[in-house]
Amino acid sequence: MKRPFSTWSIVFIVLGLVAFVVNWITPEIMEPVVLVGYIFLVIGMIFSFIAFLKRENGVMKIISCVSFFIILLCLVLIEPLMFVYILTWLKNIF
């Protein structure tokens, strides 16, 4: 059975959220976990856009798209320097 892109989008958004929660629980910043969480969020967002382009039925594509922005908003509100740290770290890698 083939799963729609909206389902995969929710799966990757949840995996990204779990990675950020694991990083938040630990006392120090674990860079690979943050990178994996960020990549999962971006992949989830890409799958959500693909679901929009393919005009899939249901609201899961909207939920995943909105949850991406809510997770980033919470990340900025709870740990404001973490977002800057992630962007700086990604800039140095690529």
C-alpha cells in the first residue's frame, strides 16, 4: 500500500520534533541531533508541499505545514539562540 505524501510529511515532522525534544532534555547541545531534527523538519515540509501540489485529499497536509511553523516558533521562543546557532552551524558546514 502506497502512503500519501501528507502521511510521510507528518511522520518526518514528528521525527524532527522528537529530535529537538531529545536535544532540549540533554544539558548540552548535541549538534548531530539538532542537524537530524532540522533535516527531518525540512523533509516534512517538502513532502507537505508535494502533497499540496498533488492535491491530496484531507487536512493532514495542512496540519504538517502549520506544525512546521509552530515548531520553529516554539524553538525561537523557548531557546532564541538555538535557531541562530543552527543557522550558523549549517552555514559553516555548507
